[in-house]
Amino acid sequence: MQRTGLRTGLRWKLSAAITAVGALVALTLSVVVHNAARYSMLSNARDLADERVQIAQRNYETSGRANFPGIKIDDPDLPKDLLAKATAGRRATYVADGTSGVPDIWAAVPLKDGRILSLHTGFTYRSAAVLDDLDEALLIGSIAVVFGGCALGVLIGGQLSGRLRKAATAARQVARGETDVRVRDAIGGVVRDETDDLARAVDAMADALSQRLEAERRVTADIAHELRTPVTGLLTAAELLPPGRPTELVRDRAQAMRTLVEDVLEVARLDSASERAELQDIMLGEFVSRRVAARDAGIKVLVVHESRVTTDPRRLERVLINLLVNAAKHGRPPIEVTVEGRVIRVRDHGPGFPEELLADGPSRFRTGSKDRAGHGHGLGLTIAAGQARVLGARLTFRNVRPVGVREDVPAEGAVAVLWLPEHAPTNTGSYPMLPE
């Protein structure tokens, strides 16, 4: 069975909890106060009836007549329980439920001649009105408590939820590589609570992770730098070998190793965020056409709209060549390049980009699926994305599928899109690479 979840905000959960507790407390207090007030009023009424029946008893025993208002002798309507106590020689009072919902107050006392003198009165309307007013006040107070608790829950939950949302936003920025972002600074405030502790823990984790990544980058750069000299010597020595198939194989492998070392060094430089663009004004369509023609005259270039851009030509060429190499290596012809304003699109007609690349972007030493990879070291698109960040550009990737076709159907090509910024970049990483 498929599990489904209902997402609710912390603000409303706290509000609902405080409202429920407030309603329960208000209901309990209302019932207790109502019963206590009713019991007190009934006790006063019974005491008054008892005093009156005692006065009537003295008058009767003195004058021989029941001359007190409401007094009866041997009343046939006397409740059985009260009659039994009076017959047993005890003075007693009794409360019965009246026909109109108002309690009936009875009092009885045995006389010397064996008869029963009793008094029957109702709960006074004044007492009933006071009890009704009390119930109304309790109801209004309970409603006020419920709404006040709801408002308090929304206020407290809103503050806590806002701090958590700011922390989540800052954490996502850190995950995207913005190492200068701090969660503690993002949430603000002077109150030390669990949210503050969480922010400090995330900041500490981000610092530790940043230090580890920097150490790994430095080690990688050092290793690649140390390999550059022996690889260059190996390539030079290979040039001195006599002509033949073995010599060609040695030269090809030595050249491939040299290319790999240079790519690793370039990735390390890009990761260090120390690269800066050397800006020039160029006509983008003309620039792309010349570079593509020099690379492969068989690739078609379509300039839909020419535009003048301020960018680094060397880095732009590096991005363009890497995209073309990737399309030629992992896609299928024809390869098409389109320039429209500040946007460059490189499309092939191969099996498309791997789903991991579309979801997470390029990753070094990950060549993708079997259909579109299996050769190289996965550094070409990584370098292209890094150079795009230095240019302040945005590099996106997507697969081409007809409208309405399911996702499991093989793609009909892959498209890499480079979006150059409207304004010249002033620092690195100002426009992060995002999947389209």
C-alpha cells in the first residue's frame, strides 16, 4: 500500500495544540466553577429552608397552628427519602429535580405529636438568573481562551517556523556550494533555543566539510602538479622512439595522461574560486561560428539573432569546445549549434544525458550511463560548468523528447544551453549553474 503524507506547517501544529489544551482547560474549569456555584447556591437554599422549618416548628408547638407561609402538615407529596428520615425522628432537607428544570427544595421536621411538618420551596429565580449569567460568562471566557490560545500558537509557531525556514534556505545555499553563507547569521535573533543550536551545528558541519573539500582539492592539485613534469618527460621521450605502432600507442597514452593532468589542474583552480574573467567585447554569433568552423567544419551553426556581449573569449571558447567534444563523443550527428542573443545551444541526436547529470549537474569522474558514456573521465562538462560560473553564465542540460512521450522512452537528443549574463561578471560564481 502506498503511503501518503499530509504536510502541515509547524505554526498550525503549535496553534492546534495550544488551542486544544486551552479548550480542554477552559471546559474543565467551566464545569468545576458551574458545579461549585450550583452546589453553593443549593446549600444556601437548603440552609434557609431548614431555618424556616425550625421557626415554623416552634410556632406550631407554641400556638398549635401551622401559621408559617408554605408550611404543610403530613404533606402527601413529601419525597419518600425525606419522609423516611423525618419518620425516623430526624430533621432533614432534600433537593429534587423540578418539572421546569429548576430544583425543588424540601425541608421536614418531626413534631412531638408524631406528625411531619414540611416546607416546599423552589430554587429562586434570582439564583437561577445568577447561575445563567455565570454560565454565559464562563462560555464567553472559554471562547476567548480558545481564540487567544490559537492566536498565541500562530504567533509562537510563526516565529519558530520562520527561523526554521531561514535555516533551511541557508542550508540549501551551503549545499549549492556557497560556503560563505552561515545559518546562524541567516536566522538572526538573540534568543538561544534549539533552533540556534541546530544552526550552530549546521555551520560547524559546513565549516568542517569545507575544510575537508579544500584539503582534498589541494591534495588533488598537488598530485596533478607533481605529475605534470614526469608526464611531460614521458611525452618527450615518446617522441624519440622509432616510428611504428607501439610508438603511436605510447604517444597516445602519454598525451591522454597529459590531458587528464591538465584537466585536473584546471578543475582544482576552478574549485578554488580564484579565477577571474578577462573581459572583452565580442560579437557572439561571429565568435561562435569561427570557433566551431575551426573545430569541425561539418557542424552547422545557426545565428538567429546576433548580439554584442562582454565576456572572456578564452573561457567561452573552452566551454563551447567542451560541449562540442561531449556531443561528438557521447551523442550522434548531426550536431547543431544555435546562437540567439546571449544564449548558445549545442544539440546532438544521441541517447540524451544521464538522469544523474540532469538531476545533480556535472560531476567529475562520472561519465554517466552506458548509452552516453564509458569513455573519458567526466571532467569535460565539469570544466565547462566551472568556466561558466567564472563568466557569470548559467549552464543547463536537458534531453529532447516529443511532447506527451513518457519519461522511460529514450531521448531523441541532448541539449546544453549556455546563458550569458546581461551584465559583465564582477566576481566568480555570481550565477550558479542550475539544471533546466
